[in-house]
Amino acid sequence: MWKYMVIVAVSCVVYQIWRNATVEDIVAVDRCPFCFGNTLCSSVYKGRLSIGQPKSLTFWEHYDTFFGGSKNVFRGMLDNSQEIILKNLGHDWELREFDSKVTKIMKNLGVKRWNDIPPDTLLHLIVEKLAGNFSAPMMKLVLCSQSSDIDEENRSHIVDEFLNRLSVDTDFDIRSGGLAALLHIWSLLHINPEPIILQLFQSQGGWPFPEYLGACGRLIAEEYCGEPLSAVAYNLTWEKRALLASQALTAAHRFTHGDSLFRLYLVDISPDNVVVMEDIKGIHLKFVDLEDVILVDKRLPETDEPTQAYVTHVSKLQDDCPDGSCFVFSAYDICSHHLSDHNYFAVCSQLFGSSPFLQDGLLRPFPEKVKQNEYYSQLEYLLKECIQPTDADQSRESIALELQQLLEHLAYYL
């Protein structure tokens, strides 16, 4: 085993020396405007961004950089003082596949230069992508509305509002950026819409996501927010784990109700896509890897006839996965209702239930002081009910809110 690890370590070091990648090597600005933006380019060319830490890498940092870099995600520094995350937002093969798609579309449109693409045609392509393909294994960003259909023949009001909102205080100012800004949006919808989500729901506004720092070519920079929950959970006291669990349920409630226009449903909530950082203000939890997201228009259709849109969608476990280890959902069903309990279901089943990343879930095993607490039986009951409700008179949302309050109480007063 150790012999193998030594070989891996040497390979990692040799690889890094051979690669010796700099930020300028991976921005791919020649691919613009079929890229992510250019707001960060001045910082890149002034040398303010760097890959890696300003110190000698340890064995595990070489290991992490080697395998992390293979996924085009890099640890970096801004001004040699702030830790950041740099992303190409996809594997090399995904980016090559996208370039092939660009070539094919331009050929089909009969244009040779990007600025010859008719803006209306590009808007139709954006709408088509936002409408989603529910049979696709990776949906990226799907936008749903109960009040009108979203397709390339019908640009509904929700698409216009989505684009208008994205033009305010973000890198995608369509009014001043014109066609190039639309191409950035279209490119991200195909490759990875994470920068779109980070700018629609900004960390400065209290959303539990990393701060978006900008893009240059096919590279984005984000705030470094800590290590994956799956890596640190069992090194934390139970009180801190309870506080993180409470924060996760609070986030689920905000995703569902906290925006004036959209309900935000995260498709991939798992312990490796949640990061944890502890500082003088306490311990904090944030959600990362926002590649697959569903946005649902909160407004209901204007009709006298009741439809399923008015009914709350209830997520269910597979019959053969009673412990929550199998996480399944229907994007079509979520989109067909104005409200879903998906976020609560995802947090409870993915973070609190057993999973490949946290075998016993975030809160188990319970220490003796929890088992002896007067609220222990209620805690067990609420955890089970949040994963799979059995009381038809109590919604998963009400269970999750009660659980959140109990966990916060135990975290501070146990």
C-alpha cells in the first residue's frame, strides 16, 4: 500500500513540474465570446491570481491538486492573501464537445462570425436550453413557469424577467454587453450555469453560496469557503454538527421561499457538495457545485379551474431504499407544481440519512448526552419523518422547521 502511495506522490510531483500551469495557461480567452466573461481578465494579466498556495505543497496538497486539477478545479490565491477556487466549469472533453456544438450551430445558421448571429435567434436558443430536457441525465439549469409555457416559440414573461434580472449588478449586462453577453449566458447554460446561479442569488445578500469573483475566458474565480462536509464532519463535536444541520434546514427553507420571483431547487445536495468553515464568528455551511438547478416561477396561473400546479409536490423515497440511501426525484414533477418539498427532502435524506459520503449521516452516531436528553425521542422521530413522512396531517416542511428549531436548541443548550 505504501509503495503505491509513494508512486502516486512522485507522479503528482512530476506531473506538477511538467505541467507548471499558470492562470494564463487555462483561461482560454481565444474561445470568447463562447466563454464565461471577461471581468476578471485585468486581474489575471496583472498577475493578481495564482494557482496553488504560496508555500511548499505537502504530499496531500500535491495529491489534491493533481486529482482536483484533472477535473479542472484548482485551489488558488488572489493577491497572495485570499484563498480562492478557480474553475474551468467542466472536464476537457466537455469543453471540446461544446466547441463542436458551436461549430455545428454556426454552420446550421449559415454564419462564419459570431457577431453575425441574429440576436433573436440566440434568444430562441437560450429559451430552448432553459426549457430543459427532462430525460437528459444532466439538466444544467431548468426554468419552469406555471403561468405560461417556455419554449422557443413562446418567450414567456418569466424568461424575460430572468434575463432582465441577470442583467442587473452581474457580469451579464445584456444592455451594454449585447450579443457577447448573451453568448456568455448561452455558453454557461450548456457547460455549467453555476456563475449564473451565484449572481442571481449572491452571497452578499445572505445566500449560502460562495462569493462570485468574476470570469476571464473559460475560467471563473470563487471565494474559498472551506472543506467538504464529508471530509470534516466526524472531526466535529456533535453540537457543531447539530448547528450545521440546523443551518442546512434553514438554507432549504430559504431556497424554497426566500426569493421574490423564483423557488430554487438544488438537485445535487450531498455531503461532498456542502463545505464547512470555522472562524471567529462560528461555524458556517455553504453549498457548492451548483451545476444542476431547477428554478420555478412562484406565481400561479390565472385560471378558475384548479390544477396540480396549486398542489404541493411531495417527494418520496424509493420503496427499496427505506433508509434514504437512494436519492431520486422527478424534475418534471417539481416543475409541474408551484411548490415542492424537494429541498427539505434532499437535505434530510442526503445529509442526515446514510450515504456513501457519510455512512451514518451528519448527526449519527448520537453521543450519550444526546440519548439521555429529554428531547432525544422527538429528535429521532423528526429525523425519520423528515426523510419519509408517515403523518398525512403534517407536511415535510413543518417537520423540517420543527427539526431545525430543535437542533439549534440542542446545539446551544445541550
